Amino acid sequence: METRTGTDNMKIKRTFLSGVAGVTLTAVLAVTSAVAFAAGSHDGGHGGKSGIGVPGNAADVTRTIEIKMGDNFYEPEEISIKKGETVQFKIINAGEFVHEFNIGTAAMHAAHQEEMMMMMEHGVLEVDKINRDMMKMDMGNGKTMEHNDPNSVLLEPKETAEVIWKFSDDAELEFACNVPGHYASGMMGEVHFE
Ligand SMILES: [Cu+2]
């Protein structure tokens, strides 16, 4: 069983096809535009992130919540949080598909769903597999798609991960899976503030 932190996962998610020998010019252009699009929407997400909280420190954890991911649902499907609380989430993908646990607003999830759709179109993401080797992309200009996004993890079946999150505000939060089709089929949960 493999454990991934939010940060590890972010590197995975934000990197695309790289170092592939014999890539055609068309393919390169397609990937470049996809990445630019993804970066743009993601920056937008960060601008609106202030209310959702920040990565937490292990020393401040006051509660551990276990989240089981199935096809396509969470268990539990709602959680209660105190403002300012630092929560350790232990996430297990007990389903047969790739699933994500992502803390954010509905608008952030909508933006993220577009990025995940592109990952699937490029073959980086499959129904039951994350092609992490394809994601270590060096854009050739010194930039990579490495990106610190500690509010989410993306897991293959049987994988587990931990996310420590400090909730700072009572923004309308959901935890959601943005793998194409999953959110629409109900794979989201509500965050209530006590
Ligand atoms: Cu899912």
C-alpha cells in the first residue's frame, strides 16, 4: 500500500507528458496549450482560496477523520468542523477507480474538473490508473508543472494518503472528486462548521 502526501500528489497532478522521444510538433503544441490553460484556471483558484484554510501542521492536529472513497461516493459524506481546527484526514481509495479527495468551493471544483478532463484526454489519467511517469514534464523553458496544492490527493485503487488541513473560515466548502464524471454522479461531501 502506498501513501502519498498532498504535496507529492500535487507534483503528480501538475506535471504532464515529458521527455517523450519522437513527440510530434502537433502533440507538443497541444500539450503546451493544455498546460497553459490549466495553469490559468489554477491561478484563478488560488485567488479565491483564502477562505478555505491552509495546510496544517501535524503538531496542531486535534482530530483525525477517516474518509473512505468508493465508486463513486465518500464515506462519510458529510463532516463537521470547528473554525480554526486542524484536521488530519486519512483517505483510502477502496473503490476500483481512481478517485480524488479535494477540499474547496464548488467553483474551485468546477475549474479543477476541466483540468482533470484534460489529464484524461492526454492519457495521463485512466479510469483505474494514474500514469505518474507521464507527468514529469519539463516544459523545456525551465518551467515544470510542479505546483503546491496541498488541499487534494489523487489516488489509485488501494492507495491511501493523508491530508492535514487547517480550516480558517466558514466558506462554503465541499470535499469532492473531480475525476471526470464523478462529481456529477454525486461524489462530493459537505463540510459543516459547528
Ligand atoms: Cu471519484
